[in-house]
Amino acid sequence: MNESIVRESASTLPTQPSSGDNEGDEQTQAPFRLWNDEKQCILAVDDMPENIEIIRNLLGRDYQIKAATKGSKAIEIARRHPQPDLILLDVMMPEMSGFEVCRILKTDADTLQIPVIFVTGNSEVVNEAEGLEIGATDYIVKPFHPAIIRSRVQTHLQLQREHKKVDQLLENIFPRRIIQDLKFRGFSAPETFSPVTLMFAELCPPGNDYNSPEMITNDISDMFTVLEGLIARHGAERISSANYTYVAACGMPVPNINHARVMIQVAVDFMNFFKFSLHSRNKGWKFRIGLHTGSVVGSIIGRIRYHYDIFGEAVKIAIQTKNLAPEMTLLVTDATMRLVKNSFSFNRFTPAQSKIDQAMDLYELSREHDQLFHD
């Protein structure tokens, strides 16, 4: 739609984003930060490229700008990671109207959280009402004053930033599906998951006296960060981490037919990392890992300060398996070994009788097959 969308000439607006990014040069000395300060991203959708250029000139100094001239392309960009933080959407477009685009975005779990602001020349109240009813955050009529759109965009992006902070905090407490339950149902009931493969990985600290508390906590953070990356990469789920022990699972809260193989591959990849990590090896760190497959109950615990935890006989067995594992060893129960014996090689492991509470068939990942330590 060939219409002006601002009341001041585009020629009076800055045409280039600021080139100065005065971040300090002391990144290595910076304290831990939970959030980053990257520019937020706006997706501008309008079938007239000149209107998109005006938006770019208005907001490009403070935000990243992506653009689409078709509704289908806008949906594609919105679903692609990293996703935009806000969408400025024209209503009257060929092929697919802005209303249609908004309806699709608001019925997709991956995009429904992205705020949408309609920017349109259609000033009829009935259309504004329809736009808000289908899920839009705001409705701005063309032509608009630049200060208005800057203010509206800033307000909604600040709200979006705060929502993301909350989501990031929640992801450190609950599995992703549990977060969705809490958001859209308001509760998450205890649930039994079966079958699930559990991994308990314990770091064994060095005995060197020269290690300060800061050095130890930094090392633990580094190694747990590697584990978190491997878990996310393979599609497993972090359950908790406390002291020197990291707990993860596959098969919950989302079922996975390859749960045992996925969880062992995470453990093997961590062993592979440790094998070639001169930093960890030279400082004297070691590890032990235990895996078991069974049935668990997952539930949110607490009334004031919440956390997500798992319970059941399988948890006890997984803990005991980890405790029986010699340092620098991956130990699995018979239940797990049977599920992956065609992919990994194991040797029978017999623990000292004084260390075992009940009879258990345990297996150690074979050290004779170095190829197992690679993807």
C-alpha cells in the first residue's frame, strides 16, 4: 500500500546505525552476567519496501531490523532462530493479510510469545478491535509521529526483555515442557515417566592445596557448562546440579525411543571432552558416571521456593551405580546395557561386596574401543 507512514520527511532521519559500540575491553575481567546486552531484533513486515526503509531509519540505531514484504516470508523468519523480539506488521497486504499472519503466529507454540504491533492505514475501530482480539499487542495507525512508534516499540520490547529474563530463570529450574504447563495451564501435576535413562555424573575435585575456592567453582562451572551443551545438543534434559554432581535424563518429560543411547552418548562425549581437556586433566580433576534405566516420578517440589526433582527406585539405583563407579569410569546397569549393547561395548563389572547394598548387574564401558569416544 503506497502510503506515507510518518509525518516527518524520511530525509531528516538518520540513515545509518550508530557505528560506535563502546563496550569495554575488559571482557575477561567482567563479572558473571545472566543476560546479554545485544540489540533486540524487530521484524518489519510491509509490502512496500519504502515503508520498511522508514522503519529501518527510525529504529535501526537502537535495534536490529529484519524485513519481509510477504506474510509467508514473515512467518518463516519468525519461526527461525534467533527469533525476532517484536513484529511490526502491516494489515493490508496481497496474498496474505496481516490479520491472517497474526492468527498463524498466535496459534504456533514457537511464535505465540512474540509481540505483534499492527502498523496500518486502516483506522476503523472495528479493525483495531479485531487486531487486538486475535492477539496483537498494539495497533498504530498511519501516518504516525516518529516519537509515538519509538515509544510504543520501546515499551513493548522492554516488556519482552523482562519476559525473556523470567523464562531464562525458569529454564534453570524446570524442564521446558514443565514451563509450558505452568504458563498455559497454571500448574504442573506430578507425573510418572517410563522408560527413562538417568545419568548421575560426579566431579571428583583435585586434592591440591593451591586450588582456591574461586578456581574450584570456576572449574565446576566450566565443566557443567560443557555438560549442559552436550545435553541440549543430544535432546536430553537437565534435572539438577548440586555440589559436584550433575543429574540429567532422557525420556522425560518428552518421551524418546532412543533414551538410553542418547544418555550414554552424552556421557561418552563428556568423557571424550575430559580425555582431551589438558586444563581439567592437568589440574587433577576426575569424574565418575552412573547410568540406569527405569521408571521415575517427576514433580515440582516446594511451596515458596520451588524446584523440579525426580523420585523412585530408579533414582536410588542410578545414584548407587554412580557411587560404585571407579574414577574416570562410566558404569551402567543391566537395564541400560541391554538397550545399547549393539552400539556400545561393555565389560562386566564386579564391585567390592562391602560397597554394595543389594545384588546388581553392572557393566563398565569398554576402554578397548576408542572409537566409542567419538560421535
